[in-house]
Amino acid sequence: MILYTLLKKSLLMLICSTLFAIAVCVSDQSSHASDDELPSNLNTAIISSHKEEIKKEESFVTTTPEKKLVDLTDILFPEDIYKTLIAHTIGQDVAMESLATFVHQHLVNNQLRKAIKENPKHPLLQRMKLEKPNILMMGTTGCGKTSSIEVLAASLKIPFAIGNATEWTAQGYIGGKWQEVFENLVSNANIMLQREDNVQREKMPKRKSRKGRIIPEITKERSIEDAIEIAAHGIVFIDEIDKICNQTSGELDVIKRVQEELLAFIQGAKLKLNSGAILDTSGILFIAGGAFPGLVSPHSIGSKEYKPITITPKKLERYGMLPELAGRLCNIVQFSALSKDSLKKIILTSKNSPLLYHTQMYKIVYGIDLVINEDVIDYVAEVASHQSTGARAINAMISQLMKDKTFRIKAYVHQPLTIDKKMAVEALSEFAKTESKEEIPLSVRMMYT
């Protein structure tokens, strides 16, 4: 009995130990399986963590933007130039679009020249040849050619110079020399640089001397070479160029000589200035303007008499311009004659309006509220439309209209003053009779004969 009991206990212990061994084995296998999975999870975690660290490092690294070949930061685009032009020059929207486009091209050319100089071996710049968009503006007197150039000169940050072809003669003849326009260009460039320096000097920090006086920081002195460098990328406007075209059957040698001498520098040449310095004209934009009577339409766009005219180099050649010169002034900007409505709009809305000037001057200086009736403005525009001087007639007529009132201005101080049509008709009677025809002035004809 005792033996049976011992055997029973031994068998039970054996079974328990066997079960325990099986359990340990299963547990060990499970443990090994978990160990096999663990490296994979760790690797994933480590890789993810590494990627996060890389992202954090990249977020602190500032990437340097690629430098642009052509810097357009301060360049006015055609639409910007156009908006400025039409605020002063009324009734010439199509012409102003063309002018703004060509002037923008010149500004871009200036930046391209700078890029080529800085990157002479760049594959995109090595073979690039720049063409100057030289301009020929054509239209009747007073249509806005000169005023649009004056607006450009005031708005663009490049030097301008204006010359009048009627004052020029060729080398060896008595009269003005066309070379003077380049002297003026360099002079204007120098003035522009001085103004820029003054602005910079005002912004610079100042120091006090021992005696308490304010001493500005010393700035670099400008040289004539600095002025010549920016003048070489400026704009030259040649007004009344049609007056140096041979309009007669007989050839006038002096006119041909002026054109030939001028052509060389429009194409690009080196000019020795009075100072002895050399100005390269190959980067200067040339704009020429003229009325060209008989070649352009004297009528305003929209009128029954108006017919669009295509101007070709051949027509300019027949007019008396050298073929080479006509080829260089290839971008034609046609101004139309001003209609009555355009003239009226000039009086009422142009920033250069003489009516605006008189209204402001009377108010500011004399305390006079000046009122010009609408029928007066309509009458002035009507009379001006029959003149051959366009908007210039408006200036003369308003001045004539206000002359008597200005002479007796003391009687109107601090009182309202109204100008009615009766006053206008009396003051402008001579203008209403005038039907002048545009022609070359006698003094100009005598200059070349």
C-alpha cells in the first residue's frame, strides 16, 4: 500500500515536470519569436527618427536662390510707362502703347548689356546681339510728341537730352552743331548722379565734431567717367527731324551732310567731348520726331477725312531722308491729329492743362474761385481744332482769355470769378479767324540756302 502510494506520487510529479518543461519550451519559443520581430521594429523606429532629424536639419539650412541673369527689379514695364504717358498726353492711346513698348525694350537692353559684361562666357549671352529700338514719332504739330518725351524724361531714371534739328548745321557751316546734344546728355547724367548722391547723403548717419558741429559721412566723389557711363545708356530726342530732310527737287548738300553725320552716331560710334572724354553712342536710344506734312494724315482718327497711312522706309526716302537713316529709325509711332473731343479732354483732365494751372494759381495766390463755363471750354476746343498747332493752340487761347482778368486781378481778390462764352468770343476773335497752314519757317529755309 505504501509502495503504491509512492509510485502514484512519483507518476504525478513526472507528469507535472513534463508539463512544466513543455510550458517552458513554448514560452522560450514565443520569446525567441518576439526577439526575431524586435530588430525589425527597432530598425523602422531608428530610420524614422533619422528622417525626422534630417528634416529638422534641412529646416535650418537656408537655400541661396539662383542669381538671375537679368535684374528687372527697377525696370518699368510697358503698362507702367503707358499709364504715366496717357495721364499727360491725351488722345494718343495707340501711339503711347507703342512708345511705352519700345522704351521698355531699351531699358531691358541696358540690363542685358550689364549681364553680358558680368557673364561674358555664359552660353545664353555669348552670341546675343542687341538691336536698339530707335523710334521715329510722326504727327502734326501740337499732337503730343514733345510732351510725351518730357514725361518720359521726368519718369525714367536714365539721362535724357533733347535737341532741335532746325538749329543744326553740318561741320564747317555756321550754326548750331548736333554734337551739343551729347554734351547736354552727359551734363544731365552728371546732374542726375549728384541728385542721387544728395539723397544718399541725407540717409547716411552723421557724426558730431568736438565743437558739436554735424559732419556728414564722407561719400565717394563722382567723376566725369561715372556720368559718361550712364549717359552711354540714355535717350536722345531729336525734334523736328523732318526739317533736315530735303523736300525740294534740288538736293541741298548741307541737309544731306547733317543727316550723314548724325547717322554715324545713331548707328553707334565714339564721340570726343569738349572735356576730351570719349562717349560711346552704340547703347544710346535715339527718338526722332517730326510733323512730316504731306506724308501723315492731318485729320483726327474717327473723322470722315481720316485715312490710315502705312509709313515705309521708301516713303521716308522719297520725303528726303537718307535710306540708311530711315532704316535705323525703323520703329514708327504715328500720332493722329487731335479731334475736338480730345482737345476738350486735354483742357479738363490733362495734368498739363493750362485751365488747371490758372484755377489752382487763382485759388492759392489770390483766393479766387475761378469758374469757366462749359460752353467756354467747348468753344475753345472748337476753335483749337481748326488750328494747325493742336494742343499748343489751347495754351495760347487760355492765356489770351485770362490775360485781361489777370491784369485786373486786384479787383477780383477773394471773390468768385466766372468766365462766360461772351468773354471768350471777344477775347479769342483773332484765333477764330486764323486758319494757318503748317509749313517750314522762313528762317529755317534761309538757314539751308
